[in-house]
Amino acid sequence: MAEAPKGICFDCSKSEAYTPQSGLKAWRRKLQGTVKIYLNKDAITLDRLREAACYVFVAPQDRFTGEEIEAMRAYVEEGGSLMFTLTEGGEARLGTNLNFFFEEYGIAVNGDCVVRTVYYKYLHPKEVHVSNGVLNNGLNVAAGKRHKDKGSAALSQSISDAGPGASLAFAYPYGATLTVQKPAFPVLSSGPISFPLNRPVCALHESRAGGRLCVVGSSHMFEDAWFDKDENAKLADVLVKWLLKLGDVEVDALDNEEPEVSEYAHVPDTESLSERVQCCLEDSEEVTRDFTTLFDDALFKFDTSLIPEAVQLYKQFEVKHEPLSLIPPEFETPLPPLQPAVFPPPCSQ
């Protein structure tokens, strides 16, 4: 990667959760060999933004003023690049107002969280492994996962898994989904295994003057604990190349027109509904005016209606129809019968 004329500036003026000095050390070390890194602790102005080729905001926790938003908007229109990363819960969780800036470009960060529906690789449900979440083939080509010329038989020796079906696999911990409309376009999604499924998690925008904007719904994926997980480092390298207009990172225009994303479906909050239990009223049948028809006297009665049916049983079982007679019982005697002694007793003389 050739050195950019201007470096990357990480903003530290909005109480960012992660900075190159705390939390982004691994990312800083990877960038130091290719671009210059600056830190900004002053107010955001257009002149301050022009000092760098790309400005990065990692989980800002303060609100932006109207002048700062106008300066960032003018910076993008002039050809500058901005990158924003947020976290689960969106701007409400961080206490910022970035959606006001994003909405002009057709991007909004939702106040939700991506979770994995099945266990794989990571224990916490919010620590999501996405293996099939790249929506734009240009990212896979820039990362060396696929070949730009599909008809070429030459394979990259540095990446052994390059092929027509290979895709970047990345870890997406504690991140939110995005709502993306034109002129922006999504490049990463939550995948078919996560919930919400196939929702955008990273969106890009390019102005007519060449200014570029990148919004990612998770800041943890670039944090030191997650930077080397899966292929997050390779993904960060591709995004930085695209923002700095270095290398041959080109997005696929066809994938921008028809991204494979699903509609955002809302589900009820079962936890809150369980605490508000309400009775259920059922519709009853109309009651007749003649209440005597409601009594059922066929359930219990005493009459002779079953006698003819009982008489027919004699013929079916071939039993004589006659009065029953007594049968003398025969008892078994375990001891022989006793006989009285009738001989005269002997008398002593």
C-alpha cells in the first residue's frame, strides 16, 4: 500500500469509547506502517477536517453541534472521507445525534442489537460470527477472497482459499443494524443465521466530488480484543483502502443496485407483555328464552326402557329364559368327617 498524501485522524473530542491510545492499539500498529496517524482533541471545524484524508469516529458519546455537522457535510462534499462506528442500541445508547447527519445520505443506525440464533465459536449471543455477510463482491475481491477476472485461472499464492464462493468471515460483537436507502448502499449484512437476519450492518456512500462516508454498527469489532478475530483486520484494511482511495478497491455497481437484504420485521416485546397479563373474554352462544329446553333429563332416569334389550340377550348367549334356581354350594373340607363314638366305655373293676 502506497503512503497517502494525508493521514488518518482519530477524533478524541467527543468522549470516544476507543482511541488509538486505549482500545485501538492493534489497529494503530497495523496502520502505522502505511499511513500517518493523527489525534484530534479540539473542536471539529472544516479547517481541522481538511488536515487529514480521513477522519474516524469510534463510538462518540457526545452530541455534535450544528456547526460541526455542517463542517462534516462540507468536508464530504469537498472529497474528504469520514468513518463512524457505533454500538448496540444505536445513538440512544451512546447519547449522540449522528442519525441527524446520516439521514441526508440515506443511513440510519437502529436502536437494536444483532444476536446469533445458534451457538458457534463465541459464547455470548451478542458476539456474532458472520460467515456469509458480504453483500458487495468488491470487498471480497479487494481482500483476495475472490478474483476480479472470473475467467482467469491464475490463483493467488498468498491466499489459499480464494475462489468463486469464498467470502470474508468477520466477528460482529455488540453491534446494531442499519437502515440503508439510496444514495448509500450496504456492503455488509448480519447474515442468514443471525437475528435480525440479512440486515445491513455496514453502509457506504460516495459523493459526486469523490467524498466517501462509511458507517459501521459495531465499534467492538475494531477493538483490540476483536481486531484479530476471524478476518476483522482484513476487513478494516479494505475499508481504510476504500476511504483513502488507495489500491484497487472498487465496489460492484450491480451489487449496489440489488443488495440481498431482508425487510426489517418488528417483533413484540414478550418480556414487557408477560408483566401485563389481561383477562380473555370469550363470546358465548345466545341463550333461548324457553329455559325448560336447557334441562337434559336423559342423563339420569329410572324406567323399564332397557328390559326388551335385556331379554334379547338370552337368545344371543343361548341361555334358557327361566327363573334362576339356587345352586347348593359345595364346600371343600380339608379334614375327614367326624363320626360319633357309640361303643360303650370300658369300666375299671
